[in-house]
Amino acid sequence: MLVNCNVDSLPSENISHSVTLVPRLEYSLNLLGEIIDILETKRNDIKKSNNDLMYDFDEDDESHRKAIKLEQKMLFSLDILLQIQKIILIVAKNYLNYLFIWVVLF
């Protein structure tokens, strides 16, 4: 849905107060946490199903190769999302520290 809104007509102090970074960071962290939880559950399921392949892996079987590739992709994706989560936490912490200092000084 498109909204026809002219930002130039809004006072700048209203814009800065109505849209803050903290709720967006909090929402992003919550959403990312839920995604990570789902992927960790799926990763555990894939890991359990691939345990049998440790002993009976057949290089010529396409389904065996696909199962291993899927587990690799899942681990890679999960690792990237965990790194992103750590970075967002650092940004949020630094931003909140900045806000605290700004409020104390002014």
C-alpha cells in the first residue's frame, strides 16, 4: 500500500520524535532471534537425519550428497545470522550509550 505523504511539510522535530531507532532495533533483534530459533531446530533435525550417513555414506547416491549439502547450507546460514545478531547487539548497545550521554549532557 502506498501512502502519499509529503515529508517536507512535517516539522523536523516531529519526525525525529515519531520515528526512533530503538524500537526498530528491538524489533529486528526479536525477529532475528525467532528466525535463528527456527533454523537451529531445523539444523538439529537435519543433523539427526544425517547421522546415519556418517557410516553408510555413498558418494554415488544423489540423495546423500544433497543431504550433506543441505546441512552445510543450514550451518553456513545460521552462522551468518548469529554474526549479524552480535553486530546488531553491539550497535544497539552503542546507540543506547550515545543516547544516555546525550540526555545527560543536554
